[in-house]
Amino acid sequence: MRYVLLICDDETDAPSNEEMAADPVHQAWEADLERRGAEIVGMRLRPVVDATTVTVREGETLVSDGPFAETKDFVGGVVIVDCANLDEAIEIAAGHPYARRGGIEIRPVWE
């Protein structure tokens, strides 16, 4: 079953890609995924300052800069894991370094 992990964090204190690559916790998480054989696809998102929000109300398309959220934590990346079940997805999310910094929202893929 596939699950999407939405990686949420406060961007003002986010590590660089280089810092993440050198982080032993992140390396251990990637090694755990490989050990499990959990197929993953993932990507880090650009900061929210680069976001554009589109809404349609009464037939009118509204475009605004940035996200439309009243929070300091934003989705900073997504990871799609193909694993056995929700319990395994929870274990995988709990091992992600950002579970200690922000939060990981798990959503099953509607297939």
C-alpha cells in the first residue's frame, strides 16, 4: 500500500540539503527504508515564499502569493512510501528526522 508522508516544519530553522545529507539520523532513516525494501519517491519543496495558491470561487480564479495557512509549520517536502500497512508507514515516519523537528502527516493514497 502506498502512503504519502507530508513533512511539516518551521522553515526559519530548516537545515540545508547538504546538512541533511550529512546528518547521521537522516542517513540511518534512509538505510532503514532500504533494509525494509520500502520503495520511496521523495522531494524537498522550495520555501513557502515561492508558493502560489490557486482557488476558484463562483467561477472566478483567484491567485495569491504564498500559502494560505495561519501557522508557522508548512509542508516542506513529500515522501511516497510503498509499504505493507499503516503500522509500517508509522514506523517509517517516526524514524524520519523531521518527526523530531516538526511533524509528519501520513495519508494513504487513494488507489
